[in-house]
Amino acid sequence: MEKIYATYSEEPKVRTPRTGGITARLKGEVEFKNVSYRADGEEIVSDINFRVKTGQTVGIIGSTGSGKSTLMNLLCRFYDATSGEVLVDGQDVRRHDLYNLRDNIGMAMQDVFLFSDTIEGNIAYGRPDCSFEEVKHAAVMADANHFISALPEGYDTIVGERGVGLSGGQKQRISLARALLKDPSILILDDTTSAVDMETESYIQSQLKKIQDNCTVFIIAYRISSIKDADLILVMDGGRIIEQGTHEELVAKGGYYARAFHNQYGEIPYGLLKERRARRNRR
Ligand SMILES: Nc1ncnc2c1ncn2[C@@H]1O[C@H](COP(=O)(O)OP(=O)(O)OP(=O)(O)O)[C@@H](O)[C@H]1O
Ligand SMILES: [Mg+2]
């Protein structure tokens, strides 16, 4: 009872400025200005600076525990930056109406959570009033319609704790459909295509291009193929952005990203080749 009571009476640290409950579509411009976040006396992310415009895609790559998800949690205001500012449409997230901010964000989280409900209910979670056609459209975009339709009860199949088991890639696609259905101005895909094959991934990428005119997309991934075409790639290590730029720029740079590219594609990136040549010439 004590534990339940403590949870029950917990005051949220993130406070909402109440602006009267208006809901408005945001443009989806995002800027991190000197953002650092500390927890339990430890610096989790430091000195984060980057800026994206509406319709751009940001790829985030980096070793496990490097702070990728933390950046997105700061953007959604699951907690507040210790210093610096996270701006959406030029305004500090702390000055946005929290409900409206989150209403504008579609997020497929790293650990997919499915409710004990039908597949339709799970996809429509963020917009319970939407039509079946809209649910199906989102599922098609997430390449989930095929396998859902093949289930004996289709969209009425119960999943989650009490329901049928789904594979990792199937769960990821349901959570992607859920995020897409919100028609968000900021879409966050945290490790969302890690468990699907390359072909499915490239299908999903082509579908994402359709919504990108009025949506800023963040893609966190380990696979270079997931983020190669992004307008901006952030390479994270130990809570810092160690490299940022486009795929070509980063490959030419011959650093962490170029090495990851080399490892995954088995090609020697131009930047590394140049570096090697220079070293050989010095000898
Ligand atoms: N609220 C928090 N309180 C304390 N520590 C945290 C908090 N959030 C994250 N961390 C720690 O910060 C580090 C970065 O975590 P984060 O989840 O951002 O990494 P990541 O880059 O997303 O890793 P992965 O690729 O494995 O998902 C980890 O060491 C984690 O344990
Ligand atoms: Mg993570």
C-alpha cells in the first residue's frame, strides 16, 4: 500500500503550462541549443546542438547507451533538459502546452508495447475516433496490412498479454502504424525497423517519403541503410554528437560513421581511403 500510495501521490516533475487546451498543428521545426541532461549526478547527454526544418529527416546512429533515446525523450518532454533549450517551432518545449506538443508527436518506441486489445484498437490507440479505413491505410504504409489480413480474425485479432504472439518485426510494424495514424508533425522512430528485413525496410522508407512534406522525421538506427538518405545524420558517442552531416559528408570524413559504413557494406569509404593513402605517402 505504501508503494502504491507513493506512486499515486507523485507530483510530476514536468509541469504543463496550461494555455487553455487549444490544439494546433505545429510545423515540426526542431532545434537543440547547448542541451545537456544530468540524472543522478551523471551527465547523460552534453552540449547537443542541431537544427532541422519541417519535412527533413534526421538519422541518429551511435553505440548502445550513447544517449540517442534520451534526445528524443527530451524532445517529448518526458524530462526536461538540465541546461540549454529544446525548441519546437522556435519555442522552448517548456513553454508549449504539453498536451498539444505530445499530440503533434508520433512515436514508435524502442520497446514496443501492445495492449491486450484487438490489432485495430492497438493501432487506433492515439486516435480512437478514427475510421477503419484510416487504420488500414496506416497499416498499409507500415507494411503490416499483409500479415494482419492473414490472421484468422484479421484486425479483430486480440494481441498483447492475453492475445496471440507476434514476431518482433510484426510488433514493430504495428507500433509504426500507430505512430503514422496520428499524422504527426514530428515522427520519431526509435529502432523501429531493426527487426524487419531489408526489403520491408525499404518499402517502409518509400512510404515515409509520402508524408514527409509536412512532417519532420527522426530515425534512430544501427543499420546505415536505415538512415543513409537522411538530410542530417547525428553520430552519438558517450552522450555527445561526435559527427554530424549528410551520408556523403560523413563518409568523406573518414571517422566513426565511415568505419560503420565500411563494416556494414564491406566497402572502403573514400574518406578512409584518402587517409590511408596519405599515411602511405608519408611513410
Ligand atoms: N532518466 C534517466 N536516469 C538515469 N539514467 C538514464 C536516464 N535515461 C537514460 N539514462 C542512461 O543514459 C544512457 C543513455 O541512454 P539512452 O537510452 O539514451 O541510450 P541509447 O543511445 O538510446 O541506447 P540504445 O542504442 O541501447 O537504445 C544510458 O547509460 C542510460 O542508462
Ligand atoms: Mg535507445
